[in-house]
Amino acid sequence: MRIEGSGGECSSIKQLAFAYYVTGHGFGHATRVVEVVRNLIAAGHDVHVVTGAPDFVFTSEIQSPRLFLRKLVLDCGAVQADALTVDRLASLQKYSETAVQPRDSILATEVEWLNSIKADLVVSDVVPVACRAAAEAGIRSVCVTNFSWDFIYAEYVMDAGYHHRSIVWQIAEDYSHCEFLIRLPGYCPMPAFRDVIDVPLVVRRLHKSRKEVRKELGIGEDVKLVILNFGGQPAGWKLKEEYLPSGWLCLVCGASDTQELPPNFVKLPKDAYTPDLIAASDCMLGKIGYGTVSEALAYKLPFVFVRRDYFNEEPFLRNMLEFYQSGVEMIRRDLLTGHWKPYLERAISLKPCYEGGINGGEVAAHILQETAIGNNYASDKLSGARRLRDAIILGYQLQRVPGRDVSIPEWYTNAENELGLSTGSPTCQMSESSLITNLHTEDFEILHGDFQGLSDTMSFLNCLVELNNVSDSEKNNEKRQMRERKAAAGLFNWEEDIFVTRAPGRLDVMGGIADYSGSLVLQMPIREACHVAVQRNHPSKHRLWKHALARQNAKGQGPMPVLQIVSYGSELSNRGPTFDMNLSDFMEGEQPISYEKAKKYFAQDPSQKWAAYVAGTILVLMKELGVRFEDSISMLVSSAVPEGKGVSSSASVEVASMSAIAAAHGLSISPRDLALLCQKVENHIVGAPCGVMDQMTSACGEANKLLAMVCQPAEVVGLVAIPSHIRFWGIDSGIRHSVRGADYGSVRIGAFMGQKMIKAIASTRLSQSLSTANGVSPDELDNDGLELLEAEASLDYLCNLSPHRYEALYAKLLPESMLGETFLEKYTDHGDTVTVIDKKRTYGVTAAAKHPVYENFRVKAFKALLTSTASDEQLTALGELLYQCHYSYSACGLGSDGTERLVLLVQEMQHGKVFKGEDGTLYGAKITGGGSGGTVCAIGRNSLCSSQHILEIQQRYKSATGYLPFIFEGSSPGAGKFGYLRIRRRISLKS
């Protein structure tokens, strides 16, 4: 339902009392609450505002005895180290301290207070516990917001570990007690609220005209004015006079009392009324939040914005801002180093075109009033349990998969349908059946290679052709083009060769996390893949983006080699679609910089940290192979491998990127060596402690075969053809997986701890045996036993220990868990170069060490069974091995609610009475990759009936959770088998 306006007030409405709770996160929420509260008080009602914001935020706009301010913070929002940096773990810990630990006392206090003021309605923006307190007090509650904290915290949980997820569940449950949601424009998915009323922008009114404000400031119309609005400033940042172009002044919000500013910067008082100042300015420079975006849109002010890290509200507001021609993105690096000119000049050339309503405060106040007197705006609600069930899907971090929108819940797509947006790679936004007839590959001459009939590669080539048309479309009257496509259109010189590579993701059939312990693994390259197009140009001929050119001109050194990257699919994530750097940044004197320095370089701006996977391949080639890059490089990255689903999206990007760089520079690197180099990118530059099986599968795999590899460190032992009667599927749980998360890393550390302890035990036993054997004749010695102990005392890989030896000698001697500090005191280090032990953390040891020992045995058995005679017994045994692997993951703490549910659904389908009369279809399933969410691998008979059962599982999972899983099926060749394409545009043809 959308409400655009409200009727006149009824004089017979009694005086009402509203309790209005405001989140403790920043001033933006408080400033929009002011506008709603002002309208409620104007209608003759009392409003009790529960807030931690300063009084002047409210009293400067509302002078009324009907306004009551109660200083209290019941949530903490996102804890920020500075204006642009969010501390995810600290945010969860602070919320736990603020709202979880004292929860019982908070509820008791709030219920008593609500009854004492005789509240008719509780309003929340957007404090979770307020909704629960209202329910316990028997008072209706309504939320007014554009995002909810369960959505924001969902991403933080992925890095903080499984034990923090209860916070998200609790928040979602609290919201489920809410009567309905008054939803503001630019909203995020908020599944906890099943009843929604949409209203216009809630914006503070103007007090003075642009002319009046400028006159008071003594600023003429000939001066360009930018307002710097960050709500605080990045740590250690000093503003300089040269940051502004000539003829510009900057109004600085939130400057400290002691901060000294250059003469062209003006410090504003802390209680300055920013809407008037915004309307008097020519553009705004700041971070995206509801307050800044809504006021920029309302007063048609161009907004130069810098992304915040880890704040999921931002992509939705950013899309709205750009849709109405009001936004210019500035790279954080350019903000901090003062390269502002090209962005400010671009901003004042925009023509903001928002024409929607800005009376959301009035409309929301009317709805709240009608609700308080008993009128029902909301539709018949689904049960609270159903709302909570839908809310608990940790699919808030679902990454859009190009062309596969069926996998996205309705509540997610609604957010972008509001603006008619689409995301993901333009290469895959048509169905496969239409690809062949819509290709324009005749526009390219293929000088080397073969696209091998792969429809996604054909589509990617088609996309390259269409890029040249983007600049023409900008001349039309369309309001918006995807920024990433605009950037890509100016990336290549169409008269020069372009190199195209392709690398697939992978489905972990068997082996999984045991790869870092040296296990045999079996991996299948999936159909979904990443494509990369690369072109090298002499620096003098390179087409630079304006900000990159301005940065280079500022150095006065003439054309220098520059790397420019465009990444498709950034629109609904919080990563920037472009990245650029001078390649000289990778050098320190005559030598490449260290991996540690590179890691810090890419971590400077979290919205561009993704570039480490791509640009990091260049540094690895420089350091490991001695390559030097004298030309500029342009790269276009387009991946259909969905992120966070445990199917090696990062490995496919690394392998495709390095393959393309190598092809463009004439480097001959074997697929195996290339995979090992790409692992260095992930381990040392990205900082993810993954094994090598992901990169090896992406580089060395072949279609419809399992890559068999012993990870010691990466020895391919063969390709196992998938028998024609067997099929594998991947079923996505909707719970985002990350090998950089705490769960995966802690289990890996636990395994290496166990290996270190086993070596110490074996060494002690060996010494005791040799001591006891002193004086005993060689014939009486158990030489075989001593040789085994010698091997185990110097165990290179945990998987080289057989299960029976593990059980006989070591299982009972390993501790179930151990504190990091205790381990380090006794053993000094754990022998793993890519993880660091936290002294204050307790690590599971027994389960983490046992898993790879037994997993290696299971994988060997699985590989042998695949080549045995086809039979139901064969499939049953293969399925049982998958189940055993799954429950071993769970014992390590790497399970999740979603993956557990999917495995149980496979078991129900396998053993259910309904299917007893049929031939077996599905035989087993397991969690894959790093665990803690992601994808489940299922095995079954290759038949239509099996596929139907997989689809039935998909529907059952949706019925139980609200999320329709993505199904991975099919296979494709690895990067080595694909090779590369060298193409050139046929200039004479016009697409």
C-alpha cells in the first residue's frame, strides 16, 4: 500500500500519547523523527521521544510543552571507528552489551514506563526491543524506517562467527511483534515486517531561502559552495586549501572545536540547521545515509558520495540517488588525498530530477494517529511465527545471480523493482534459448582460440559489442544507465586486440576443508563461470577515467602505466564497480612491494577491496615470475559464479584474471602453476586462509569430470569421468559462506593444533621406544612400528595419518579444545603460515583433527566406488560417504540451519514412503567447501525423476524458509582447457 497524502484532521480526535523510540545510530534517524513528531504535536498529541541524540536536534525545530525527551539508548547501531569505517565485531558486542544482556530488565522497565505515560501507540525507528516491550504492555506498535537492524547485522555475523547469529534471530523476532511497517523510500529488504505502507520522503522543511542563507554567510552567487557532511571525519584527516578548485568554498559539518581549517573551508556550528545550508549549496560531499540522501533529493542538490564499509543500507539509497541523476561516487583514496576537482565539476553538471513527494512526515503522522485511535491500515497479517520464519533466512546477504532471478526471494526483488533496477552482469540477462539468435559475434574477428560453443562466452562477446552503444544511449532522455556499463564503455580501444578468458566455479563433491591437511579431493567444475577481458595499451594511448587522469596530471609526470578495472554485478552490493591504480604503486624502488603492504593497500577502502582478487594477480606475477608491466592494462570482470555460496567465486575470478593477464603479455604458465600462483593471491593479498583445491579445479578441471587431486600441495592424480548413470547437484542454502569467516579459520587452526600435538606425541613415543630398545638386538626390534612413529613425528600433512593409527595411538590423547595462549606456551606455533592463533580464543581440537584423517579415507573410497559396477548398492555407498562427511563437518562446528535442513530434505526424499515403490533417485548429500552455510552437494541417479525430486526439495525449502534455493547443475571446462580468445572489433561493422 502507498499513501501519498492525508486528509484533514478530525476535530473530535482525542489527545493521544505516543512513545517514539529512536535508534542510537547517528543523528539521521533523529532528524527524520523530528519531522514526524512535529506533525503529531501539531495535531494536538503528546509525544515522548526516547533518544540519545542531543536536545537541540528536537528543540531547534519543535518548541512545545507536548514534546517530552527521555535520554536513553536501547540499541547501539553500528559502531564506527571513524566516519567511514564500521567495526563489525565491536558492533555485535556492543549490541549484546546494550540490548541482549540487560534484556529482561529493559523489558520490565519499558513496560512499566509505557503504562505510566498511558501510551496509545509505540513508534520505533528502528529499536527492536521497543516492539517487544509494546507487545508485553499490550500496546500496538509501528515501525517507521528504510532499513532494519537484522538486515544490517546479517553481514557482520558472517565474519564474527556462528555464535553471534542469535542476535539477528532475536532482532527479527522483536520486529515480528510490530503491527506494521511505514516504509520510507530507498528501503532495504525487511522480511520481519509482513505488512507495509509506503510513504513519500520524510524531509525536514526549510526555514530560509538559498539567498537568505548565502547573505548571512557573506557568500555571493558567483562562489561555488560544497557542504562537507560526514557526521564526523575520517581519522587522522587534515583538510588542505588545494583540495578545492579555485572559486569554491566548503562548509564543514561536524568539525571538532580544535580543528584548524584552511581559509576556503568554513566551520559550521554543531547546532547548524543543515537543510537550509544544503539548499544554499551547489553540491554536497559526504557519506550516504537516509538523511543526506533524502535532503539532497528533495532540494535537488548533487551529492558526491564516498562509500562506507559494511553498511547494507547504502546500496539501496545509492541506487535511488543515481536513478534521479543526483549522485557522483568519489573513491575514498581521492577523498583523503584531496583529488576533489573532477568529482565536484562532474557534480555541478548534473541535473537532479526527483519530483516525488517530500511530505512523508505529515503522511506518516496521520497514519500513526489513525492507528492509535483504532483504525486498521494494515491488511490481515500472517502469523508472527510465519513472519519470523521468513525473517530468519540469513539470505539478506544473497548476491544476485545474473539471469537467475528465480533464486531471489520476492521480498528482495521488491526493493529494486520499486526503481526498475536490475543487477548482476549484463552478459547473462537473457535466457540460454535466446542467446544463439541474439549474438553479434560477427562484429569481432577471433584471431586465436575457440569459444567452444559455450553460451555464456558467446553472451560475453555479445556484451562487448554492445558496450560501444552505451555512449550513444547516454544522449537519449533515459534517466539512468548502469554506472558500471558506462565505465566499461570507455575501457577499451576497439582498434586493438582484446584477450578473453573464462574460469568456472566448482562444486566440492568430496574433500572440502581437508584440502589444507593434504587430503585427496574430488571437485567438479560447474557451469557458472567468470569471464575477464583484458587489453594492454601504451600509457600515451590509454583511455583514462577523468579522476584517474586528474590524479596523474597532479603528479606532473606525464603518461604512466595505469590499471583500470570494471567489475559487473556491483549494483546491489556495497562494492564499487570500478577500480584504478598506478602500476608504480606496486613497486618500491626497483622491487615489488611485499604482500603485506599490498594487503594493507587494498584494505584502505573496503568498497574496493574486491580488486585484490583481480589486481593481486599482477603483483603475484611480478614477485614470483619477475614480470614487469610497462603498458597500461584495462580489465572487464563479469562473473556468473554467485558469491557467498561456497562454489569458489573468488577462485574463478583469480584464475580468469591471471589467465587473461598472462595471455595478453605472452606468458606461458601451466594450469597447475597458475592455480598455485592464484592461491598466493588469496592467501597473502586477500588474506583468506583457503587451500588450493578451488583454484586447481577452476584452472585444471574438465567438463563432466571430477578433478582428483592430492593437496600436498597440489598434485593432480587424474580426472575421474562421472558415470553416465550418476548426477551431482548443488543446492544453495541462502546462508552466506565465507572462508574469511571466524568458523572456517578456527577449525583450520584446530586441525593444525592437532597435527602439532600428534607429532609431539609420536616424537615422545619414538624416544621412549628407542630408549627401551637400548641393548636389544635388531631382530627383536619392531622396525615397522618405529618407522611409522618416525613418519608420524615428522608428519607433513595430517591426512597422511591413517584412521586406525589415529584411533590406536592419538585419539584419546588429544584435548577436545584448547585455549590459544595455552597451546602457544607449550608448542610455540601451530605450523600454519596463513592463520594466526588468537591467545584469548578457545579452539576445538579433536573434531578438527579427526575430520581430515577420516575424510581422506572417505574420498579414496568414493573415488574407487565411482569406477565400480553400476548398481543401487554403489549409489547407496556413495551417498553414505557424503552423509558421513556432512556430519563430520557439523561435529567441527561448520554446520548451519539451512544446510542441515537441505540434507534432511534429501533424506526424506530418499527414505519417504511415497518414494518407496520407485527406483532410488537421491542417495546422499553434504555441506560443501568451507561450511557454515553455502551450498549442499547432492548425489543421485541421472534421471528425470531425480531432477524432479531436486525441484521438489527446492520448493519444500522455500515453504519452510521463504527462500527459493539456487540449483547448480551441469559442468564446464576449466580455464586451462578453455585457453584464451584473442579478438578484435571489426570497425567497419556498426552494431
